[in-house]
Amino acid sequence: MESYLIMALIVCAGVLVFCLVTGFVEPLVYREMFRRTKVQDIADKDLEALQRKAREENTIARRIRHFFEEYSTRHSGHVKNIRQEQREKDFAHRLYAAGMATTPAVYRFLLSVVTFCCVLAAFLAGEITHMETENFLLCMVLGAVSPVILFRYYVSARVTMRRNQMESQLPDAMDLLAISVGAGMGFDQALTYITEKMTGPLIDEFAVLERELQLGKSRTQAFTDFGEHSNSQMIRNFSAAVVQATEMGIPLHDMLVSQAEAARSEHVAKVRAKAAKATVRMLLPMVGFIFPVLFIVLMGPAVMNILDSGIL
């Protein structure tokens, strides 16, 4: 019983360390780095941005980030073949899709720190309680594996949550774009207006898109990259429609209105599909929790009467 309690404490310690890291490091680092790394990397092409980067080169945040990247590069080794390089790019794209403006090097460094803390906690718990060898090894393995599982689950959950937020925000953003373009604004001006009046993950992507357009990237290439980075089929369809309208000379106002209606219809269809699946998903808790309670409530008095009568 004591060994199970120790294992439960180790799991709780791992979850606590994970929550502390994601609760304090992510708001202070990821959110700020999202603006700086994705928008400022594009702005670095500008001379003024290069000068600003040189002035900020010695800041503490950059030193810490460079230390994380150099540490992980020294310990993880160089990419040896094209397949590994592609996996690195895919993982970096997944982190970007999760809204975590960091590199795989920083991610691995944080994972190694949390794993080390969990393994150390398991080791100290085993030594203090004089745990048996089998249970001690099990706790060590649990302390080493649980951070990896938690980190992967956290990234996957962030990707799904951010994609859903972007898809739910897309119809309103396209409606505002259509109204702005129909009122006489240019498309770039309407995009700037949206980034000033709205907030959210989709608006962050629009801010990056707006900066790319201001720095001279063609609208076709900018929207193509925007669709690839979004990790959403709905946004890819919108990007493809803008590219097609630009190449064929179709009025952007009509295209935006039709795309907004299509995006809203698709979003409503997804919501209805989730609502239809809710009844099926409720069967398991009903069978596992509600029906046994009803059975006890209904049959309990009869069983008590039978026991009191001495029949059994």
C-alpha cells in the first residue's frame, strides 16, 4: 500500500512540475516569443529591424534562448539525413500550430529539465522510504516516461484547441473583411483594420500575413504560406480562394462574402456533428455510473426486506 502511495506522489510531483513549467514559462516566454520570433523574423529583412535586433542582442531573454538552443544542439547532435531533417521541420511546424513560438531545441531542453526533476523525485522517494527494488525501478521508469507523455498530450491539445479557435473565428473575420472591402478599403487596409480591432490566434496569423505583405511578399505566396501554417482545412480553402481570386481578377468582396457563408455553414455542420455524437458518448457514463445507482436505489429496499425476513 505504501509503494502505491509513493507512486501516486511521484505522479503528482511530475504533474505539479509540468503545471509549473507550463504555467509560468509559457505565459512569460512563449506568448512574448510568438510575437517576436514570427513577426520580427520577417521584419529583420528591414534595415530598421536589423538595427533593433542588434540593440536587443544582449538582452537577457535572447541570452537565455541562445543558451537553450546551444545546449540542445550540443546534446542532440546534428541532423544526419533528409528524413531526420524533415521530422525536425514537421515538429517545428507542430509547435507553431500549437501557438508555441519556440524551437524544438528549447522544447527538448524543457522536457529534459522536467524529466530530470521527476526522476530525481522518484529516486529520493525510493531512498527515503527504502522501497523494494522492483517498485523502485517502476517508480524511476514512471518518473522518466510521464513527462514525455504529458508534454506530447499538451502539444496535441494545444494544436486542436488553437485550430478550433481559428476555425470558429474565421467566419466573423471574413465578414468584417468583406464589409471593409465593400466600404471602399483596400484589401491590405482591411487586413490591418482587422488586426487592430480583433484578437485571437487567427488575428495573430493575420498580423504575420500583414507584415509579409508590407515587406513586399506577393499576395499569392503570402496566402499560400498562411494556409500551410494554419493546420486547418477551412483556412486552406480560404487561402486558396484568395489566391485564385487574385490570379483570375475576381472581385475580392464577392469572394469574401461567399467564403464567409461557406465557412459559417461548415462550422455549423461541425457543431451539429459534435452534438449528434454527444448522445453516443453519454452511453458509457450512463452505463457505468447512472444505471448502477438506479439499480441500487430501486432494488436496495427489496433486498433489505428479503434480508430482514430471513429468507436468505
